[in-house]
Amino acid sequence: MISKKTIDEIMLITKIEEVVGDFVSLKRRGQNWVGLCPFHDDKNPSMYVSPRLGIFNCFVCDTKGNAVHFVMGHEKITYPEALRYLAKKYNITIEEEAGKTKEEIEEHNKKETLLLVNQFAENYFIEQLFDSEDGRNIALSYFKERGYNENIIKKFKLGYNPDGWDSFTQNALQNGYRKELLLQLGLTKESESGKLFDFFHGRVIFPIHSTLGRTLGFGARTLTQGEKISKYFNSPESEVYHKSDILYGFYFAKKAIRAHDNVYLVEGYTDVISMFAAGVENVVASSGTALTKGQIKLIATQTQNITLVYDGDSAGMKASLRGIDMLLESGLNVQAIMLPEGEDPDSFANKTTQEELKNYFQNNSVSFIIFKAKILSKEAGNDPMKRAGMVNEIIQNVADVPDVVARAFYIKECAALFHLQEETLNAQLRKEVWKKTEGRREKGKGRIVETRHAQTDKEGRKDIDGFDENQVNVVELLPKQQKIESDNCLEEVEKNIILLIIKYGMYEIDVQEITENGDPIYIKTRIDQYIFDEFHRQQIQFSNSLFQKIYYKYLEIVQTAINQDVIKSYFSTLNDKEITDFVIAHLMNDDPEISEQWLSRFDIVTRSTSNNIHKLNNAVEENILMFKLRTIENYRKLILREIEENSEENIEVVMFQKLQQLLKRREELAILLGTVVSF
């Protein structure tokens, strides 16, 4: 049992941004960091990490806590396991207290016991590789012939299981490891006659690690030639090994993936190790299986860019291409590389220098859809029916891409490649998009993430687990026991914001963000998501109760809405006269001028356009800024009233300090609006 002294030391030294950053690609935003939440299917960064508070918080799935909670949730491990991981990361010596016996620990934590068995097996295989005669002469020679130096062999903890029938099993039993555990992990098998034997005997061993570096299972390659002998064996599924959630090499690659903002996906263990040895460290393998949602989610925690590396003469190429649909649907930027004929990543990495390998990858990486189109085009030849089927298959892939602009570029390139008119492809694309949209609707997908809302406590202040953004939090400046008063100007701004959500919430605008280098970039963000994010950052809500009620109702309907018309219809027919009277009256008004081509070209779940979109951009940003400005003015009035009503010197000093902060923030907002504050 870990002592309280050790736990306190771990909590004191641990840095939340470093711990989360080991698993999720984070970007600085003010005093905080943001990234994609790994605890739900997140496509827009919704998890905030606060170094100042030492906590993380996802405003979508409501997962939150400190560094220990994050490691527990991400790795699905116990509290003591998470503490031990953090202690190891920060070189903290663990002080143990008298606690449970070995039998009690084994009964209480079967998973930990299985991991300990795997660790024993890994150590045994490594020992056999380096210290046994057969290991050095056969297995170690095999690895070195493949170009692996000793550093690489030790880094990936490669090993060898001797060719004896049961050498590992007998060694494990002699060291007190139970037969049932060996059988459960697939390290040992039992014949019909009841005789135990090593599952991996006579094979070189490739340990499979978790994102924390724990040994979950093993891959093994035979060194014997023969048609009836399977080249590779893998550990069976167990309580600790779920192959659908694991990518081989991920533990060693994750830092390089974040550094390069890209991951190379190959097929096998040796492909990963050879490329790593050649200097390409941001590489992982699916281990010969089709990609799963769990593996894609793992990739998305580190980067939005993935490059698939294909063998030069890969048999069944067409079948393997079909398995990438989920990557496109997830919104990842998918590239592909075809190696020279007769080469695979393993052989090619061994034949080229580090510079040649990196240059080849850089010069031969193309969009996956265009890559697939060229392969299918070559296969279809001049047969009209085959070419038509090929085009339809490509259009289905394009329809999986969530970004509208990206789809437009793909259509343009495919039209040139197939010698077809863009409008012909666009017509088919619209059909496919609607098919997929209807399918998502049936499955409850295509939803905007639900966000949390501030609640008002007895003092009239907001109680929220939020984070400041390196700017004044206006809620903290609100005098106690006061209520924010609404005025006509503020109500008008609130009305504009609520109408923007109802009419255009699912459309996209360009939101400016600043990179680490200080350069501005523009990120496409849905209008409703942008407004929700702004409300959460400032911990504010509508002063008008009707608008706040509509705001909450919007969150309910947008979960399943497939387009903006569904939103409008919902509010127009809602069984709430107050809401319907307001919405219908304003929906009947003429909308701001929008391009006539908007609906015909972008009538899909998330809409975007380059024509007149700046008008909507400006409307959203200006109304949000004006809302903040009007809210601050109300706070200013409350503070002045508080100063007038209190004669105590200490209270006046505090109130004047808050007033100065508000005035400074008000001036900043006025500058952004390009206006002069006259109230």
C-alpha cells in the first residue's frame, strides 16, 4: 500500500499538462491548454487542462479530475496503478505501508497479476535472447541480419522463446506463477492429454505494450521454414490484451507523432522496428488487422494526420483500400504512399539511408482518395461499367470526408483524373451525402456536442468548474447578493445571438486562433459551438429567461438534427407558446443577404461557403463582443452601487480595484468593436 507521504509528494510534483500531454496533443490557449478529449468521440477540442488548478475538464462528456484521475480513466487502471505510473514518471521513490497480503492483492486485482505474469515472460524472453547459446546464435543473429542494432533490440524489448517443448512454462511454474494464468494469457497451451507446452516455442518475440509501456501481450515469428507452419502467432484476447484498442509501437512513437504532427501506419512489427531504426520514429502498425474505432481514436489523441504506407506489390490492395472508410469519416487527413515494386516498409528501410527514406516519403505522399482513384482507374482500364463503378466507389469515400472545402478539392481532382465534369460528380456526391446523413440520424449521430452550463448559487454568483483565459473573469467581479439586471440594449444583443443560433447554428465560420509562433490561423468552427465556447469561457448566460430557455432547448434538439431546417421546425411547433410566438415572429423576417448558391451547393449537415460568409462571421463576432460589453456595463453599475452603499474603507478599495479591471476590459472590447464607449 502506498503511503500518504508518497501520495502527497506525487500530487505536489506532478504537472497536469505534462501528464495529459503524454497521451493527447495539446495546444496552449491563454493560461490553459486544450485538446481532443480521449473519453468520447471528440472532433473539436473540448478538453481544457489548467496547470494553475492542476485539473482537466471536458465540457462535453463532463469527465474531469486531476492527473491521477486522467491516467486511471485513459488507461483503465486502478488508483494505486496510476500513482505508481506517476511516481515512475517523476522519479519518486514509493514508500510502502503494511497492507494486503500477496494472496489478497491477487484476489483483489487480477488484472495487475496478469500484467505481472506478462512482465515475467518478457524478462524471460529477453534473458534467453542474450544469455542462452541458442538465443545468441539463432535469434540474435536473425535480428542483426535484419539490420537491428542492440540498442533497437533492447528498446523494443525483443526476445526469444527456446525451441524446447515447455522450457518457459516450467520456468514460470517453478517461480510460483499459476498454470491458470499462463493458459489465460496464451503463453502456455495444454494438449488433449493434459501436457503443457509453450505457445511461442522456437520463435523470436515482439512484446506488445500499452500506451504506458506495460506489456499486454506478445507477437512471435517462427524461425523455421515450412508451408504448414504459421509465420506469426499473437497472444489471444485476455483481460489485459484487446487488440482492437492497440497499435504496435504506439508507446515508442507517440512523442515523435506529436513532434511531426503525423503518423505512418504500416502492417507488421518488423515494419515498425525497421523504420524506427532508420530514423522514422512516428510509425505504428495495425498488426495485420483492419483498423478499428479504438485504434483511430488512439491516433486522434496525438495527431489529425495519418499516412498509410503500402507495399509495392501488395496482394489484395483493393480489399485493403476499403478498410479505410472509418479514417475518412473520423475527419482525419489521410495520405498514402506506395513503395517501389517488390518492397515493403521493412525491406525498403533497410535498403535506403535515413535521408533517402525521409525524402521518398515526403515526395511520394498523396491524398488517399486520389491515391485510391489512380489505383482503381488503372484496374478498371477502358471498361465503361467498371469505370462507372469505380467512380461511384470514390464518391462514397469523398462523402465520408466531413470538411466541405476538402470535398470540393477532391471532386475537382477526381473530375480531372476521370475526365468528367465537376457538376456530374457533385450531383452524385449530394446523393451520397444525404444517404449517409440519414444513416447517421438513425444511429443518433451527426450531433453537436452537449456543453455544460453555469448554475447560479444562493449569492447570485456562477458556480462552474471552468477556467480563466488570461483575462478578467467578469463573474468574479460581480458584487455578492446582487442580480444582473437586464436592459434594452443587452436584451437586443441577446436576441440577436439566440436568432443566430436558431437560423445559422449549424453553419461554419472562420475563427482566428494564434499559433505557438504567434501567427494567426483560421479554423472552421460551427456557429453554435463558437457561441457555446464563448459562454463557457466567460461563465456567462442570458439575462433574459426566455432566451436562456431557448438556449437549453437548442442543446436538446441539435443532438439529432440533420440540418438547420429541422431546428427551425422544432422551435416553430414546440409545445411552448412563449417560445413559438417569439421564434415564428422572427423567422418570418427577411434573413440577411446570403448567397443564392449556398443551399444548392452546401445543403448538408454542416454548411460552409466562401461567398458572403464574412457577413455571418462579422455578425457572430460583433454580437458576442457587444454581449460581453453590455454585460460588463451592468456589472459596472452594480459595483458603483455597492461602493455607494458601503462606507467601509476596505470594501471600497476592493470594489475600486474590481472597477478598474472592468474598465480596462471594457476598453479592450470597445477597441475590438471599433467603437467608442459612451455609456
